[in-house]
Amino acid sequence: MPKNSVVILRYGPYSAAGLSVEHHTFRLQGLQAVLTKDGHKVILEKIEDWNVVELMVNEDVVFHCNIKDLEFGEHFSNVSSQHFVSSEESLNF
């Protein structure tokens, strides 16, 4: 991913802890922190696709996953945004 990119973090609704299906950002906090730490500007954008997270840079989706695959409380201090360079790769935490 180019340095100091504008990253659009697109996310869909999902059900959390038995709550109704809504656009929650709880699981995105660590990802946002990593991207911001690496100097990227993060813009959150709600989408209607359920359980989806996408990172878009320069109008290209560079990473996507099921939002429920992102965990709460993960330690992100050693993670770089370079882990999100291709939609073919998985999270490398």
C-alpha cells in the first residue's frame, strides 16, 4: 500500500453479542489504529453488504474479509498496514 494513503474502510452491518443487525465499529478499532499509526488517513464508509469489511485505496479493494473474523482486544503494536496489500492475503497478526 502506498505510504500516507487515504484508506476507505467500508463495512457492513452485522449482529454483535445478540444485538440487532447494525453497522457496528467495535471490531474495526484495531485496524483503524494500525492504519493511522502507519500515517494513513482512514475514512469509514457504511455499506449494505452484511458481515463485510473492505479496504479501498485509489479506488481499488486491496483487502476484504468477514467483519466477524476481526477480533476484539488483539495486540496491534507490531502490525503494519503492509499486511493489507492484497485481497488474496489473509490477516497476518
